Amino acid sequence: MAPTITAFERSPDRGKGLARDMRVRWALEEVGVAYDVRLLPFEAMKRHAHLALHPFGQIPTYEEDDLVLFESGAIVLHLAQRHAGLLPKDADARARAISWMFAALNTMEPPIIERGMAYLFEREKPWYAERMPMLEQRVDVRLAQLSARLGDAGWLDGTFSAGDLMMVSVLLRLGSSRPLDAYPNLAAYVARGEARPAYGRAFADQLAVFTGTPAPGQA
């Protein structure tokens, strides 16, 4: 039986690929595992049935036989460990790839999310003009560090891995409000991620939820 993930029935980004089920969809496409999607309205996410799967009432969740997982990073790590294609075979290289997954979620994403939330929801607040430069500076510090480490390499540690999948997903959350013009190697890095066929299939599947147009290959 194919695993089932949950996703927004209606997402604030209107199918721009920023909702966290996108990371799981991308991982499933990379490892070649077919999956089903259960779409949830916001009110259903706070009901007992979903809270039994995700104690914080969010998406995505992942169900595979008797296994239930929540948190996109944990789900992607599970898929990477169970299927070939997202983690190197060498033990040390696998450990480094997992380190990059944690870096994406724990080091890069928090300041990006904090800045994004302020940009979306606090622009009319009296403290916005004073607070925003601090938030921008925090993001810049992390982008500069990541840019320096990536250099002219194609991926973070040799070949594409789950670490790159998570890092590209996080950087995409900057969106048009924070272009990567000052870091051309990071802009090219994100573009390489988006150019992967698995990413394209996952994006089309998620976008189809909001456009009503089936992705290529779907009935």
C-alpha cells in the first residue's frame, strides 16, 4: 500500500511550493515511491483525528502501514534511510548529509521564517521599521556563511542529498521579497534544485491542488 501524506486543502502560498508537504513530496519523487495525499481544511487540522497523527495540528504527516510520522525533516530522513537516492552509501558521507539536513532546519530556517513572518504580518506595526533591519541582518549572516561554505560547488557535500533537498526548500522560503542577488552561488544552487525532475513533479502535484489542473501523467 502506498504511503499517505497530509497537505493543506487551501494553502496561504496558493501552490508556490512553500508548504512543508512539498519537501516530503520532493523526497518521495526522488526515491521513486508512489504516494497518496489526504487534503485537510484548516479546521480539520485541530480535530482529534489529525491531532492523533500530529500533536501540534500541522502538516505534513506520513502514514505507512503502522508507522505514523510528523515533522517534514523526520519524514524526509526516514525516506532517505529506507530508500536509495537521498543519502550516500559511505557512512561518513551519510552522516555529513544528515548534518546538513539539521543545519537547514535548525540554523538556516529560523531566521528566514522570523523575517518572513514579520514581512507578511507586521508591516503595519509601529515597530516594523526598527525591527526589520535586525531580522535582515540575521538572515544575511547565515546566507553569507552558507555561500562561503558552498563556494563554486554544485552541492553541499559532493553529490545531491537529502541535505540539499532540505536546504533548497528552506532557501525557497525567502521568495521574491528577499532575492539572492547578493549571493549568486546560492541563487544558482537553488535553481539547480528546482531544475531536478523530481522537484518539478512534486511542484506540479502540489500546484494542481490549487489550480484544479491535474499534473502531467495524472488523470
